[in-house]
Amino acid sequence: MDKRSTHWADVFNWLQVVVDSCKTVQQSDNCMRLLQNFERTYENRLGISECMEMLRPLKHQLWNVGELSFSEKMKKLEIK
């Protein structure tokens, strides 16, 4: 993506790359804020339902990152 590109498709493609690179809960939380910013910025141009539909798979992917780390924490706390 060009540094100055504000076209929604370029920004969305960049968001997909960022979401795919998330490995920790903190990264996931920060990326979720990026998704919310995208939604606020482009909801008037694309429509609210279209933005939500586009971002839904990305949000699920980020939630899975958080759940996996939660599962790992629970395994560490498990009494043997």
C-alpha cells in the first residue's frame, strides 16, 4: 500500500496483512482498534452493514488469537 493511499480497498488489504501477522493478545487488541478506525472512517462511503460484513472475518481471526492465548494460560494453571 502506498503510504498516502486512502482508498478503502488499499486500507482493507493492509488490514488483512496486519491481522494475519498478529500473534499476541496485545497485538490483537491494537489491531482491533485499527479495525474500529476503519469502520468509523469508511462507514459513510461504504455503508455500515458493508463495513461490518467485510471486517467480520478479520475480527473472528483476532478473537481466535486471544482465545488461544487464554487457553494456554489455563493449561499453565491446570493442577496436576
